[in-house]
Amino acid sequence: MKGPQFAAIVLAGGLSSRMKQFKPLLPLGGATIIEHVIATFKHAGADVFLVTGHRQEEIKSVIKTPGITIIYNPDYEKGMFSSIQAGIRHLPPGYQGFLMLPVDIPMVKTGTIKLIMQAGVNHPENIIYPVYDGKRGHPPLIPASLMPEILDWNKEGGLKSFLLTREKSALDIPVTDSSILFDIDTPEDYENLLKRYRRY
């Protein structure tokens, strides 16, 4: 495969029920949140696979970036893990691994993504977690070798419970980016997001 060694699975299929507004399409810096997340991964050099569900046609209508693969998850109401599995099913062979990021964690920096991918190059068999202030955040980088097992996983807890069974393969890398821990679930979170963006 030519180009990036890593794919980014961006999850934008949820209902945004706690926010009361549809998170992917909320404004952020002259664009939408989903466009901002896509641009971050593209600038870092990852191929973007966007998983949609709820209001997918609206999301598709705002995506102007070329080279984005949009995947519709018909089972989006079953929860995030169904979207992760849908994304994995559509990854073509050849990637060393994939980064996974829900759209409601939109302020991770391009430099942080590059750091994670470089750690993946150096440690291809490890699950790479960015860590800020002693806490793991997003996006983790998961080796492609684990994809068949993730697709077969059907126990409670989704991806998190699966990854706990592979803790021996985990590698934590410290980062200076607090946004790996910052998600937006409520209108108050969104206001804080806008303040963060203005500071950046």
C-alpha cells in the first residue's frame, strides 16, 4: 500500500441525545466539528474512514475533503462498538493499524496524532495509548492484527472490555495535549470547547 500506514476510524453515528444538538455538525472555527476532526487526521497523514449513522445524509453533505471513505452503519442505535466494527470491516488490507476517535473528542492536536503513529511504527505489535496527567485518552492506536478478534468480540463493554484482555500489549506514551481527555456531551462542554478553540 502506498501512502499512510495507518487508518483513522472516526465515529460520527450517534444520536447526540445529551447534547440536544447534533454534535458532528456544530460550528467550530468556521467549519463543523466533523470537518475539524477530519482535517486533523489528514494533516497528520492518516487515511480517514468516517462511520455515520444518525442523520448521515446531512453529514455527507458537508464533507468536501477528497479521499474520505464514508461508511454507513445501519446498526448505529446499538451503540459505538457497532460503528467501530463497521469501520474495521471496511478497512482495506495493508494498514499496520488504526486510530479510533469519537467525533465528540474533537480537539486532539495534529502533533499528538503524529506522535502516536510514530510510536506505532516503532512498536508495531503494541496498542498505543496517549497519556496526559497519568490518564489514558484518545485516540488509541490498535494493530491490524487484532481486527479479526475485535470483529468476533460479543461480550459486554465493547472495545474497552476487549482491550482490557490485551493489557500486556499496551504501551502508554506521555503527551502534553490535554485535549485527549476532553469530550463534549453537554451544551456546557460545547461552550468550553469554543473557549479552548479560541485559546488555540
